[in-house]
Amino acid sequence: MKKDEFLSSLERLLRSLKREERNRFLSYYAEMIEDYMEDGCEEEDAVQRIGSPGEIAQEILSDREEQSARPTPTWMKIGVIVLLILGSPLWGSLVLAAICCALAAVIAVMSAYVVIWCIPVVFGACSVSSLVLAVVSTVGSVIIMFRDTATGTVQMGIGILSVGIFLVTALLTWELGKRFVGVTKKFSRWLAGLYQKRRGVRA
């Protein structure tokens, strides 16, 4: 068997290993074959001295299985627990800082949405209150006119004025709402873009 055939067969048999680990074994046996050849062996004799790819692959994979099945020593578990306890002031502070940063980011985002919708909500509230005032003033003016015509007329004027305020604020609320929906969509897309960029950097 030639060197290339040996390495190709060994690589195929070790395909369950990670590429870095597999390449490390292939480099090791390639150097071993070259060392034998430098000592005067023919290429096929050097390969034959190493052994068959099947036996070598079986030995490597068996060692890997034994290492993965080997239980973690008790002293190592105790050491990890002790390190976690001793390092709790440090990693606890880091975890708390990370939670606070995440909460601050959420609050900042929510505050941004509140600020964006503050103006339409204010005009909407004015619109609703003006409508209520218009209904109350108009109905009340009819009742008051039977007792005091002047007061009833003033009350009717307030009702008519409230209707006008309601119409203006309702129109403004509608127009601002449509515009601020677009602003909210742009802001949300901007936040999503920032999040995707951060994920891309971390990846």
C-alpha cells in the first residue's frame, strides 16, 4: 500500500472525529512514514511497518470512547464547586450587571416607544374629553335654558366649541397616528438591524 492510499483510507475510517483532530492523526502517521523512508525503507515497507489503517483507526476510536466514558474524578468535582463558591462575588457581580444592562435596554426601548406615541395619545385624550364635554354641555344647556336663558346659551356655546375642538383634535389624532405608525415601523426595523448586527459580530 502506498502512502497516499494509507492516509486516504485512514481519513475515511476516522471521519467520525472532528477535522482538526483527524488531521492531527493523519499528519502524525504521514511523518512516521516519511521517517521510515528517510531511514532507507521503501514506501510500501514503511506503510506496512505502521500497520493497517483499520487496526489503527479502531485503536484510536477505542481510546476516544474510553476517554469519553471515563467518569469525572471526585476531586475535580469538588474543586469546581470550591472555585464556584470562591468566585461567586466576581461572577455574581457580572451576572447581576448583565441583568441590569438587559433591564436598562428593555426600559430604554419601552421609553422610546412611549415618547414616540406620547403626542398622538395626548391629542386622542383631548379629543375624547372634548366629545364628552360637548355632549354634557349640549344636553345641559337644553335643561338650563328653561330656568336661565343666558346661562343656557353660554352652555350651548361651550358645547358647540367643544364639538369644534373634538373635530380638530380627532383629525390631528388620526393624521398623527398614521405618521407615527410609520415612525414606529422605522424605529423597530432599526432596532432589529442593530440586533442582527450584534448577532453577526458574535457569530
